[in-house]
Amino acid sequence: MFRQIGAPEILVLLGVVLLLFGGKKLPELARGSGRALRIFKSEVKSLSDDDDPDNKTEALEAAEADKKPEQG
């Protein structure tokens, strides 16, 4: 029932997008999409870093070291 998207389908989609948004808006749309994807990627990475137990223990150790009064 479903088949893979081929070259003709991609060309039709690009033509429809060009007709809807126009040639001047396409670079702005691509730039905005790239920024959104970059932000999303960094947020997902930070979430996975927060879940990493090694990073949690390192952060806790660093926080405890900052709390201890300096001896000397």
C-alpha cells in the first residue's frame, strides 16, 4: 500500500512549497528550521546528560567540594 518516496514525488513537493511560500521566503524558512533543529538537538542532549549517572555524581562531588571550607 505504501511505497518509498521517489524523485518525482520529491520534485512535486518542492514545487508545491515553492508555489506556497515563494522564492524569497524559502531561505528564511530553511534558516529558521535549522535554528529550531539545533536548539532541539541541544535540549535533547542536555536532557540525556542530566540522566547520565556519571555526570550526576561528578556534579554532586563538585558541589560538595565547593561547600567545604578551605583548610589552610
